[in-house]
Amino acid sequence: MEIRPIRTEADYKAALKVVSRLVELDPDIDTPEGDQLDVLATLIQVYEAKNFPIDLPDPIEAIKFRMEQAGLTAKDLEPMIGRRNRVYEILNRKRQLTLPMIWKLHTELGIPAENLIQPPAELAHA
């Protein structure tokens, strides 16, 4: 089993082919094929993170997504953001999140803090 670093697009494509073949074999974890699959998957993940980074979603979109996931309403956000009119101001981008709001949304809803502290999309590209 020769495993090399993935440095180029060609290396990446070759690793994907090997992983595809190994996935079809469905090897057990403690076999040479299972080890090869594990190592290659890790190398591919690192290459993709470096070469195809995924931007974090806009903070307001992240809040709306979590609301949808959990079946929450604006009223459910009041303990974290404030009165209902404040919740709507945040959701409609009329007002920015404050640090206490960010902390409460992070701890109560599990939205990553690094996502919530980014500027909203309209400010990030200005």
C-alpha cells in the first residue's frame, strides 16, 4: 500500500478513484484495505478543506435555518434576542446582533459562535 500526499488535482483525482474502489469493497476497519481507505479519506478531506473551502453561512440565514430545523417561531427566540419586535428587526436585517444575543443563540441553539460573529452578507461584501 503506497500512500502519497495529495498535492495536485491529478493526485486528488487518483485518490478519489482509489477511495471509490475501496468503498465498493466495503473493507473491515482493521484490514489493510480498511486502513488505506481511512488514510486516503483523511488526505482527501485535508486537500478539499485547503483547496475548496466552504464559507460559513450568513448569521441570519444560520438562525433561520436552525429555527426551521427545530420548528421554532420568533416567540421562541425572545429569551435570546429580546422582545418580539427586536427578533423581527434581527431576522429582517434592520438591526445587528449584539454580543449577548450571539452568546445566547450559541448556547441555547448550538449555532457556532464563529458563524454568528461574522458580518451579515450585505456588510461582508461591501
